[in-house]
Amino acid sequence: MGSGQTALQRAAYIRGSRETRTLHTSGLGNRGRDTPGDRGMARAALQLLTLLWAATRTSTQTRSSCSVPSAEQPWVDGIQVIMENSVINSTFPNPSVLIAMNLAGAYNVEAQKLLTFDLMASDTADLTAGQLALTIMALTSSCRDPGDKVSTLRTQMENWTPSSLGSYASTFYGPSLAILALCQNNPETTLPVAARFAKTLLASSSPFDVDAGAVATLALTCMYNRIPVGSEEGYRALFAQLLKKIVEDISTRVRDNGLIGDVYSTGLAMQALSVTPERPKKQWDCQQTMDTVLDEIKEGKFQNSMAIAQILPSLKGKTYLDVPQVSCSPDQEVQPTQPNFPSPVPTSASNITVVYTISNQLRGVELLFNVTISVSVKKGSVLLVVLEEAQRRNPKFKFETRMTSWGLEVSSINNIAGNVNDKTYWQFLSGKTPLIEGVADYIPFNHEHITANFTQY
């Protein structure tokens, strides 16, 4: 408990004087004798102050200061337009995109309306806890009532347990989103569920995952900031202890150029480091991270709508903790003018050669193979074009895809499909380095060797 108390004192100092003034002016210092009526009035006043504090505390706490220079703003506006335009042609209503649109302020109001209505009408019966949580947050940020989706999510989390304490770290990603969505809806009823989740995460022996750690930080920060009055202080100490551990883990993933983990995990990590009450020992240079992200945008790295949705809030000075504070304006009759923005220099139309290997060496799988082909495609083509050309030339390279929130995912090659129960999937590598972009986004270079390896995690 001693270390928890130290963490609480440090967190109170970081949050600054706003909360201190609230506590001092609420009459909680030394008082003379009071009557039962006075105590009742004091309790009522305290409850009111607590509600007001909980509603504003998340968005008003001290954040790491960094911003997009005005000269670079067209690049940010540009990827926002790409993200919003993806809504019209997508068959996959993505709640992360709607959250980003609402936090940033949408340019394409029609796309915003369409996505809102699609999510309101969507069937949530088969959604995971993480998908359901994002849907709730998307509707909340649109000032729409998520209805019974909240109680469904709460039931899911009350029954949630990881398969083992050594479970793959990313398995905590969805439950972290669930805790965040439930916290924003009703922190009091979420407290026991969040505490059980925090204890499980503390006991986990799985390798650290930046994305899961970032979302867990946002969820725990929400709970830490909104613990109801009268709750045991042990809850705050528990959340502070876990926050300190996770934030230190995130800080060790900050690279020399400022990116955190990789370019696509940086957006969520920026959100986490900007609002956590527990600061890492090594000071984070937010502006360096921001500048490097802008350089990556100029290189064309952010064309995927999901990748944009995760980086855009930080570029606009927002985080997922701001979801309950989004101000919904009335429907606009005139759509705002979309900004003009620079585009990456187009590539030439010359051909390149890509070496492509498909490999399944997992024991217990019926068909083992390792086959390589060289294909010629237009320079600037995405990896999906390489797969299609290989399939056209050799039936062994037949593949199937499925749509996810991150775009197309290769689910099967040569009739061998990934399986959640077996923890198998098709991993794509450049040389020996795993790709961090999907087949519809990654652009191979000349003479690159791409391998699709059937892998178990």
C-alpha cells in the first residue's frame, strides 16, 4: 500500500492545481461541529461536485504538449479526407473511423451520418467485446444512446477470463476497450469488473504489446480518474500500480526517432502517454513523435482508414477519453469545404519483379509445402496485386481474403486456412522481417522477397 500511496501523491501533483482547488473549496478541511442537516447538505454538495469533477476531469488534466505546426496541417486534413471518403465505398462499418471523425470534427457530414446509421442498425450479436466497445464509444461520440449494448458488454466482461496468465498479450486489447467503454458509461458499476481485469493483467506473464498496453492505459486512466466517492482507496492504488508498470513498458518502446513500437502503434501510444497520471521515468518527447509521424504521412504511410483513425485523434489533440465530451452540432445543411492537401509524388509505371514464397511447415497440418515464384507487377502496386498475379500463373498460390477493420486479411492460401482455436494464421514477411501493413496497403520494392508463412502464435 505504501508504494501505491506514493504513486497517488505523484499523480495528484501531475494533475495540477485544478483538483487541489476543488478539494480545498469543497469544505473538506478542518471543520467545527456540524449538524445532521449540515452533513446531509455537505454530502449532497460533495456528490454534485464529484459528478462535475468526473465529467470534466479526464479532458482537463495536464497533457503532454505537442501540436501539428500550421504549415503541416494540410497533411493532417488530407489523411482525414482519405479516411472519411473510405466510408462511402466500404461494406464494413468501422466504429474506429466514426470515433476519429467525431473527435476531429468531420468534413464529410454525409459520410458521418451514413456511418452512424450503419452502426446503429448493425447486428451486435456476434461482436467481440472489443468490437462492441468501439461501437458503444462511436455511438456515444455521436450523441446516440447505445441502448442495451452497454448491458451486453458488461455481461461479457463479468464472464471474461483469459485462457491463461501467459495468453498472447494482444488478447487484452479487446477487454481493455471494453473497460474503457464501460467506464465512460458508468464507472461505479464498472469498478469491480475493472479491478478484476487489472489484477489479471498484473499477474500476466505474456510479452508486452504496445497496442494492448496503450488501450489498457486509457481504460485504467479513465477508472483512476472516475473512482466514485466512498470507494476503497485500494482501487486507486491498484490502478496506479498497473498504470505505472504499463507506462514504463510503453516508454521502453519509444524509438530514437520518436515512434513508439512501430508507426501504426504510435497513435494509440501517444494517446496513452499524453493522459496517464503516471509519468514514465524517461521523459517522452511528444513533439519529436509528432514530427516523425508527420514525416511518415508525407511518405504515404497512412492510406489505410483504420491506421488513420488511430493516429488522427492525437494529431488533433484528442484521445479516446474525450469521447463523452464530444459536442454534437445540429445537422448542417451545407457540407464544410474539404481542404486542399498535398499528395505524395506518384510513382512511375515501370515494372518491378517480386519474389513470392508460400510456406507451410507446421507439423500436424495435412499439406506441407514451400513454393516460390517470381512475378512482374507495375511499380507502386500493392502486395495484393502480387498475390493475384501469382495466383493467375500457378493454382498453388490460390488465396482467399476476408474483410476486417484494418482492411483485407489473407485467411487462406493453397486451401490452408488460419484457425483461432489452433492459433494459426498467415504471416507475411519481407526477408525475415514481419510486415506491419496489410496486403492491400504494403507496396513491395524491386527484387523484394515476400514470404507468406503459415504460423502459430
